Amino acid sequence: MKKLFVMAVLAIFTNTAFAATSIHAEVKGMVCAFCAKGISKKLREQDSTQDVWVDLKSRMVVVELKDQKTMSLEGFTKLIKDAGYDVASVEYINKTLVEIKAEHTHMKEVK
């Protein structure tokens, strides 16, 4: 029983330690593909960025961070504000960009 418990705890911590961290934000002021392209380009220039997804319709910006890399929410917000946009909300999410896109697509289909 102890072995089973220890294995379960290790599995939980291992998955958490290696889970991809993404930054998810709602950005105000994005109205066209040019806006999305500019934000995406600025975020992709960052050393910690693995991938970027911008959804104009929902005003969502997601940055998946590289393994062992970080980006502060303040730094992320500053990049967006310096590009001329406002950040309504921003948070870390322990999901990959693929998982976030899939959930977003599923939510659209449900509506």
C-alpha cells in the first residue's frame, strides 16, 4: 500500500514539474489581423517563448513558455502595453498551447 501511495505522489509531482506553463491573457484593443501579427511577433522575439496564439474574436493571447524558462506576468503585460494594447486579465496556466486551443475550440462548438 505504501508503494502505491508513493508512486501516486511521484506521478503527480512529476507531471506538475514537467507541465508546460503558458500565459493566458485577454487583450483589449486588438481589432485586426495586423494587430494580432504585431503582438505575436513581439512575443515570439522573447527568449522564453515556445509558441504564441492570438485569437482576435475572443481577444485572447496565449504564450507557451519553453521548458525551464519563465516570463513574469508584469513583463508580459509591459510588452503588450508597449505595443499599444491594454491587458484586461492575465494568468499562468499549466497547459500546453495545443491543450488550450482544443479547449477553446470545444467551448465554441458547445455554444
